[in-house]
Amino acid sequence: MTRVFELREELQKFLSDKQSPLATHFSYKSWLAKQAYLSDIFMTLNDLNLTMQGRMADTFRLADKIAGFKAKLKTWARRINRVVFDMFSNLSSFSKDAEGLGLLKHCHLTSLSDEFERYFPSEKDPRNGKEWMRNPFQDYDGQNQLSSRQEDQLLELRNDGGLKTVFISTPLTSFWIKASKEYTEISTLALKTLLPFPTSYLCEAGFSAMTSTKTRLRNRLDVRNTLHVSLSTIKPRYDVFVAAKQSQGSH
């Protein structure tokens, strides 16, 4: 979308030379405004998708990103009603004239917001009643639907100075794993929420690694060893591997 918008003049000339009726679209300011808007909104969705990737992504982080984007959609819809388009770079730079952009006052931002709410309903927000998992040392309000034993363990953990120091410098999942030695029940409950993969990132990374290494010239049926190296977070010690091999001199 962005490339089509950026090459709009070149595309118009090319289509005109080919006597294509599509060339007329590039003469309409309202059509170009919609094209600019679509390039901006798709770019924004791509950016949102990228922020939700990664090995260390957890439910809370993804829920934060979705909630933030839903809030932005509602704010953007109100801005557009006031003919303010600063949040869309291509759209705002294309024209400052409200005549061409006014057609977008009732654009699909509202329906997009409704679709996000349908896919990610607020009442099913995974953060509801579980904020103590993200920060067990905050004030406990007693609304987290914990059993008496679990609540007591959480209160004990909250006043554990040693774990509080660990919490500051340790990833959330690793913290709960360490806390499980002493606070087993409450840690198990937290890990059941944090450990499951919240996205398909790891599966997609494995598929991408396989397609990039399994080529016509490298088509072994068993690619397990190759995938182990491609997906491992440990950097191979190439110097050790090379030292263990004998160089082949020329004949």
C-alpha cells in the first residue's frame, strides 16, 4: 500500500501509456486520500504485530499492547471527526486541505475498533484479577479470587525482601520459577498464566528457518540438526569447530 502511494505519479503515467482505465483513479484527490490512509493504517497494524513478537513475550505484555491500540483507535476516530490527521504521516503530508480528507471523517476506524473489541473483549482481558502476577509487591486489594492459602502465600511473598531484590533484576517468568521453591502454590498459579505461548512466534520462526535452509541444493529430509542450530540462542563456537578439522591441501 505504501509503495503504491509513493509511486502514484509514476503509476499514473505508466497506466496512461498503457491506456488503462485505472489511470483515472490517480487523478481523484479523494481516492488518493483513501490510498494514503490505507497505507498508514496497514503500517500501524504491522508495527503493532512486530511489537507483539519475541521469545520473551507474555500474556501481560500482549494485553498491554492490544489495550493501548484499542485506546488509540478511539482517540483517532475523535480526531478525524475534527479533521485532524497528524497521526497518519502519509495522509497528513499528502494534503492539508480538508476538502480531500473530509471524506475520511467517518472512515472505518470505528468499525476497526469494534472488531478489535470483538476479538479481544475487555471483559475477558487476561490481566483482570491477575495484576499481582505482574507485580506481587504492589498493594493487594483482595479482589484476585485467590484461596485463603494462596492469599496468605502472596502476602508472605510480598514482604520477602530477598525476593523483592530478585524481582527487580529478573525476568517475570524466571522470578516466579525461583519463588516456587518457597511459595509453591502461588507460583504455580502464576506460571500457568505466564508459561503458555501467547503467540505463534516460535512456530513461525521455526518455519522461516526451515524454508531458508531447506533449498534445492540442500534438501535433506531430516532437518532437525539444522533447526537446532538455526533456532538456538547459543552462539556456536566456530573456532572450536574449525580447529577440530584438518584443512585439505591442494593436490
